[in-house]
Amino acid sequence: MFFRQIFDPKLAQYSYMVGCQKTGETVVIDPMRDVQQYYDIAEQEKLTITAGADTHIHADYISGLRELAERGVKVYASDEGDADWKYEWLLNSKYKYELLKDGSTFMIGNIELKAIHTPGHTPEHLIFSVTDRGGGADKPMGIATGDFVFVGDVGRPDLLESAAGMKDVMKPSARTLYKSLEKFKSLPEYMQVWPGHGAGSACGKALGAVPKSTVGYELNFNASLKEASSEENFVNFILEGQPEPPLYFKQMKRDNKMGPPVLGGLPVPERTDTSRLRDFENNREVALIDTRGREAFMNGHLKGAIFSPLDKQFNTIAGSYITEEQPIYLVIDEENLVEAVRDLINVGLDNIKGYIPVAEYEKWLAENNAAVSIPHLHFEQDGDKLLSDDIHVLDVRKASEFSEGHLEGAQNIPHTRLLERINEVDSGGKTVYVHCSAGGRSAVAAALVQRFGHDVAYVDGEFDEWFKDKQTSVAG
């Protein structure tokens, strides 16, 4: 049996290729949108991709299932859940497809995959057990668990309400998830667990960084599963402290259900002349993404630019601060362009028009005296400035972090929800001091606040340490 786990670090997403080496066939489970990477692996391993399968309608990225279907690959998708949770783009389509129910099986050469319905994270969610019939096994080796069970956590049941906008479904979904976990508890402890996400994903609150596990290990050490000793304990535990989902999650649910646009390959943005920068200046109809480092951006950038460095948060920030209709231009060097384009299409941002190399951008800013800056403060040296009545403090941490301790009078808007709530930032003409816990979230948020016309200052450094010391000194 062939087995390969493929990891996307920015979305903390795992997809899988499971194949039969005897027949030369393989399936891709939970494919990302850029499916060429799987064809490259298949070519290296002398395999043919004959199938693709999704565990569920994803919320955090655009699935590559339709791209595979366009290439003539047979695709498998859930037929569980109610009428609102069907793969509409597949129904009565020209594609080769099969819809799966609980207990449905299909073969990839001599490898058997069995669908098990595990609702809770979403109503239609399936997991796939894998049995190597060609190797003589009559019991499964492991399960691709999608967003059902992770290493150290389980899939969050609140996204239908917190991301997709459905009302009063959070607790019922948590109760459904609790019942689904009874199926997991009945599985043999030796079975391997191949999760859909790892640490850093917004699809849970405590995902582990270890890429694989076993049923037995998770039953013993997964905190969420341990809380599943009673339904009420589990419901309260799993709903408490979940991070606010990025703004683009709702769009992903829609696109993966109705069918994302077919790309047929990565978009190729054109090199853009710097003369266009005048058109982009202070223009919120266009998304100019400045991917440079934090210091470079704070020291000088085009007014109205979006700050989204090309790091692990690039997808999340771009997806939360840019709408799908906006034309996108990147400040980026050519050697990083493909990476950025792949990241953008993964979260449904396809309207990528062009790019400007960093050196040309910086030269134009200097020659045209067009750079604006954001004051860069540090808690250690400048923290007391946040205690002034003459400023407006915007805390962009999660609500759960805010509730554990915050500055009196501070406004809390989590950074991934800032765009939809930007009109709530009412500074009364005061400078907005933006902070988080360590500086990463507040840097991108400060740029967005400036883009919407506020005077802003970015506060860097360790808030918790400074806040604790301040409380201690006041108490003393």
C-alpha cells in the first residue's frame, strides 16, 4: 500500500494519497485546490490518480475536488446531512462521481475505503477507514478523520453558527458531535488516526503538532475526548474558548457547496508598472498587499496598503481583509510570487491582477515622497502611553483572551473579524493604539485601521508580562 501525508503549513492542513502499488492507482483525500502537487507525487511514484474524496464541505480552504473532477478523475463526496448540506456542483453534473452514505465502500485497486458518518463539525461529515485487502488484511489500518478527531482535539461544532451565520445550531451541533464520538470510542485502539489539520488551524482550539496518532492514544490523552465522559461536560468544554473564525470561512462553505470556479492551474499575474501606484493610493476598491517585513512596512508604505507578510498567517490575513471581488496587486519579489498566488487561491481570492517587485516599490515611494508610516511602540518602553485618556485602545486578541485581562476602556475586536466590524472603531478623532499579545496580530490590524482613515499606532511586545507587572505595581 502507498501512503503519503501532504502538509500545507499556512493552513495547517493535511491531505492524503492512499494507493495500491500493485495496480498503480491512488486516491487523494481532502485535496487542496492546487492539485498539480498530487500529480507530481503520483508521477514520482509511478501511480495514476483515479479518485478524489472529501471528508466534508470545508470552511477553511477551497477544496481541490472539482479541479480533480475537471481532469476526469472520479470523485467521492458525502450524501449525508440534510438538503442544505449537499455538494450542489456535483448533482446531475457531467463529472464522474459517487455520493456516499454511512457504510459505503469503494476500492482503489486492492485498497478498501469505507465511509463512516460522523456529524457534528458539519452535518454531512464522513471519515474514511482504510483496509489493505491486497496485503491480506481484513481489518482497517487507520482512518482519515478529516475535521472529526485531531491529534489532541476534536473538530469544533460552532462554525455553522460563528462562521456560516446559521442561528441557534451551536449547542445542537455539539450534542451531535458528542454522539458521533461514541463511534470513535468503539474503534480498535491500534488504528492509526490521520487528521485533517494540525497545530495552527482555526478548526479547533488545541490541535497538536504531531502529524499522526492512534485511536488508543487519543482516547487516553485527547482533552476533548476525555471531557466526553458526559454530554453536558463535553458541550460546555468544546464550546468554551473557541477562536473567532476568519472572515473568509463563510465564503469557503458556499464555494465548496455550490462549486468553486475552475482554475485549471495557477493564475499568472502580470508585472505591474509602478506608475499604477497612484491609482492604488488610498483606494479601498483595490487590495494592494504589501508582503514585506514588519519594520519595512511600518517605516514606509503606500497609503491604504494592506499589510500581510508572507508567513504562516498570510492566508488568514488576506482572507480576512480582502473581499473576493477586489482586484489584488502584490508587493512581492518574483521568486515568492507562486507561493503567494497559491496561498490566495486556497482561500478563494482568485482576482490576482499583478505584482510590483519590492525594490521598485520602495524606490517609487522614495522618489515620489509617497510613503506613510505607522508609529511603532513597545510595551516595555511605551506601555504607559496606553493608560492615557487621550487615545483609543483597540485590543485585537480573541474574546477569550480579552476576558482574562485587559486595559480598562479598551475596545476588543478580534483581528480576523476586524474588516466586518471596522465601522465600530469610533475613536472620536483620537489616535488608535492597536495591540494584541505579542505584536503579530496588531501589526496587520493597525494597517487595516489606517486604511480606513484613522490615525494609528502599532504596539509591539509582550502584553501579558507588561499587564501583570502593571497590576502588581498598582497593587503594591
